[in-house]
Amino acid sequence: MLDLLLIASLLIFYLLGLACLALAQDKHWNELNVYSQRQAWTKPVAWVSLTLSLLLAWAYQGVAFGSLIWVLLLPPSGYTLVFTLAWRPQWLRPLAKLLSR
């Protein structure tokens, strides 16, 4: 059960980091019609989230295999974000509103 929780939190932090990096770009931020300015701390939040996901992978399987798991989770996480931005960008609107505070 703990393994499932660690993998789920790893994926959530990975997706959160990639989504924040995508929202740090003006094109994606303006596409969501958020009528506030993008904060300067959007990118640091993304990098902290990605670093946290790497640390979780290391805690789950050690440095060597955890790094491999972290790298292998990039394509599914990236594809999920790309398809979300292409077909359902409004699903990222709550995250954009949270980042604009």
C-alpha cells in the first residue's frame, strides 16, 4: 500500500511540476484566460515540485533505480500534460488561479 502511495505522489508531483513549467509560458497562461498577471514564482514552484518527485523516487528505490524510474516516468507524464493542454486546457485553470495569487 505504501508503494502505491509513493508512486501516486511521485506522479502527482511530476505532473504538477510539468504543468507549472507549461503555465510559466505566456502562450499557455493566456490560453486559460486567467485575467491576472503570472507570478514570478511559477518556475521555482515547478522546479521544487520536480525535485520533490526525484527525491520521492530516490526514497522509493534508492538513487540508482529511483533515478531510472524518474526518467522513465517523464514520457507518460509529458504526454498526459500535452494531451491535457491540447484538448482540455480548462482542467489546468484551477492551478493557474492558484499560481496567480
